Amino acid sequence: MTGQTIRWEAQNLADEIGITSGSIFSDTEESIKLTVSWDSILDNHQSTFEMVPQYGADFLSFEQDMQGGETGYLTLGFDKSMQHTNDYL
């Protein structure tokens, strides 16, 4: 398959809504499906994960504003104010 695109602005998402891990999206013909997911990984010396999601419990959000010449995109956002270098997302 070539030339198929998931158009985020066609997914009926509200601006700045959080995208839950495990969400499934498809192209307009529903011929391709994409699952968006993530996991947090703690290093073995820490007991807490120190990245705080930007939108509720979700690290990804949909944005309608123009950025880099594009509108309708997903953005990754979190606050990592603690210096735990071995926490991964």
C-alpha cells in the first residue's frame, strides 16, 4: 500500500483534546488503521515516574493551530521537572 494518509483533522477531534493510549484511528476509506499507544518505563533505582502529562492522563493531544505549515496534528507534551534521567516514555 502506498499513498495512504491518516488525516488527523478528519478524525472529529476537538482542539487540544488528550489522546488516550490505545486509541485507534483510520483513513477516510478505513483501509488502514493506526493504534497510538505508549508506555512509561521506570529505571530500576526509582519508584516513581516523574513525567507529568500535559493534558490530564494523556501525553498526546490533537492541535488545530498552524505549526510548521501544517494544521491538524498530534503533539507530545509533558513536564519533566525532576532530574530522573532514566525515566522513558
